[in-house]
Amino acid sequence: MFILRKIGYLFLLTMLFGFGSCSNQTEKKGDVVTNDSSNTNSGVNEPLPAYYQIPSPSNLFNYLKDNGVKVSNVDLLNGVDKIKVYNTSAEKAVNFGIYSTDLFFCSAFNFKADVLKYFEVLKGLSDELGLSNVVTDRTINRIEANLSKNDSLVNITSEVYNEAAFNLEKRNEGPTLAMLIVGGWVECIYLSSKSIGTFKNNSKSVNIIAEQKLTVENLKELLAQHANNDQVASLTNKLNGVFEIYDRVEVTVVEPNIQLTKGKRVIGGSETYSFSEANFNALLKAIESLRKDLTKN
Amino acid sequence: MKAKLLIMLMAGLFVVSNYVAQETIIDENQPCSLFHIGDCGFKEELVNFEYNSQSRSGLCKRGETSSLYVVCYKGMDYRFAFCAKADLLEGKDMQVKIYEKKTKKLIYDSASQNYETEFEFSCTNSISLLIEVILPKTAPVPENKFEFKGCVGTLMQSRKSLKTGF
């Protein structure tokens, strides 16, 4: 009887444990996910939404730098004290992008004195966006140890930017990531176009700004994917003036270049882009006005 | 007294086992975000190539096509590595097609390159590319089975085009 009672209790324990841990048997840790309740046995899959990617501010700054653009006026950067006025999550996300770009600017163009200031600002904003693991005390220590090395500073800044993007993707915060990307891109165009200043016909650097039409097309699609988000919709409205200027960029069709040269694949696009003087000046005004709005300056 | 202890123990085990069960539930939206970093790789390390943030991973079913639009700048070298979870492929090859976005001209089809999972080029005129990663089709899933999903990644690197010689 005693033994039967023991067996009974053991049986009850096993049943309770078994039911309690019963979860989706097809789940595994890591990157394999199953349990799709929308089983499509018909064999016809809905097309997946496309991903529209935007080059990071460091890609654009390096591209500009490699083509002779000197961004030399540190006074153009967004003031570090402005962080106090960004209250909504949208303002914080956009200005995280803006300050990231300012940091790339400082790192790439050798404004060492300002690098630490901008890292501290990014640390503050990352904490407020729930991205505390992105700019840590260890990151600041690495910056301090590498203040004399431009390349290292640019790399660390890239890591911070990418880490912020990864975290937002993992948390499925697409709209916040989109706003961060917009902030970064607007600041890039603002700083580089202001540094160019006066329009020159056939100028390499003016043409690089015109080429951003390629990025604008992806940016429009990225924002459209989050059009249901009120903050993204509001931001898109603000960008429309700049987008309209890019619609007027002059396009010259060239022979697309796709060939193998000495075993190396060489590819070039089928269009080149340029601004008229009027359009470039319109962009200068529009981007300055937009940036003023976004930074609350 | 002993019965009470036993009931408390069983209740405790029940609570713990539920907690463990919840910890194994995976949010469908998050598992692939870093897949391309951990799983896609290049056969060789080449000088000066750095991670390009236009890299991307996503969650796909067998037979699906993942599409990625990227911008490449004039005067830069680019390379891509493509990868997918083995269970998505079931021993077959995935196919990669790359188009110029403007003209929709097919620039590259891995089917003609033995389903090579790497692609590299020098960019002579800035270009917007559409990259399609096409997963192999498999038999339809029986109605009483869940459909398999896994990660697909595109790792992108870039550098300023090198000038060789003295």
C-alpha cells in the first residue's frame, strides 16, 4: 500500500512536470523557428517584403573624403547641449542618427577634441532609447585609448551605429530604426552640402550629392514600409521637400558597364546624376530648414 | 504534514516547469538579425574590406525568395557572401540573382557559376542593385505538419578600390 502510494505520487509528479513543460515541440534555441500557424500547403508563397538598405553615414563620409570633399567646420555640428530638448522617442531616434553622423564627422575629419563629447551624448541617448548596451563605459574607455588613431575611432563609431541598428532590429523596432537612419542621412547631406557651399558645374562633390538620388529612392521605400506609424508618417512629410528636389536631379543615361577585366568583375550603373545650380541651391535651403526642424535649433 | 509538503513540492515543480517552457518560446521576429555575421563568411580574407551595414538577414520558408536593395558607390570594391540555414536547403543549392535596379538588367546568376555563394565586383559608376536569394523548392508540407522557417543572410563588405603597382 505504501509502495503503491509512492508510485502514485511519482506518477502525479511526472504528469504535472510533463504538462507544465509542454511547449511547442518544434521549437529550438538559436535561429530556427517553427510553429507557423499560417501553414500554406498550397505551395504558393506570398512574396516576401523586400529590404531597402541605406549606406551608413561612415560609407558616405568616406566616399566624400576619398573624392576630395573636406568637411572642416565643426561649428556645423549639432550642439551637444541640445540633447535636453529631445523628449519624444521620435526626436531621440532621429537625433541619435544625427549625433552618430556628427561623431563620424569628428572621427573621419580629425576633430579629436569633440569625439568624446559626442560619444557621451550618444551614451545618453542610447540609454533613453533602451540601447544601454550600445555605448558602454568600456566603449568610452576604448575611445579614450584611441583618440590619436582616426581609423580606430571610425571603426568604433561604426560598431556603435551597427550595434544600435542590430538591437532595434532584434526588438522589431523597425519604425525607430527607420527614423534613426533618416537622422543620419539628413545630417550627412547637411554637413557635406554646407561644406561644399558654392555650386560649381561638373564638380565631383556636387555630383556625389546628386547621386544620393539612389539612396533617396531606397529611403522612400523604407519609410513607406512603416507608413502606418504616425511618427514615421510625420517624418516622411517633413522630408518631402527634399525628396522633390531629388526628383528633379538631372539624369544622364550611360552604357551600363558589366564586364570581366583581367578576371575581375567590373560593374557600373546605367545613369549618372547632376544638379543644376538652382536645384543645388534649393537643396541647400531645404536640407538646412529640415535639419533645423529635426534638431530643434 | 507530509502530504502538505508533497503538494507544495509538486506545485513548485509545476511553476518551474512552466517558466522553463516559456523561456524556450522564440519570438518569430527576432531570431535572424545577426545570422549573416555568425554564419556567412568568405573563403579568403582580403585587404581593407570592412563590414558594410547594408548587410541583412531575414526569416524565410523553403522555396521563398528574399530580396535586398543596396546602393554601391563609384570607386569602391564590394563583395557579398550568401548563406542559409542547412535545413532550409535540404542538400540543394540556393540561387542568387543580382539585377541593376534601374534597367532590371541581370548582372549575375549563380546558376551559371556552379551556385557559388560569393560575389564581388569593382564599381565604376554608382549603382543600385537588387539582390535575390532564391531558396530551393521542396515537396508541399502535409496538412498536419508545421512549415519550416529558417534564416537567410547576405553579408556585404566594401573598400575603396585598390590601385596596384608602383
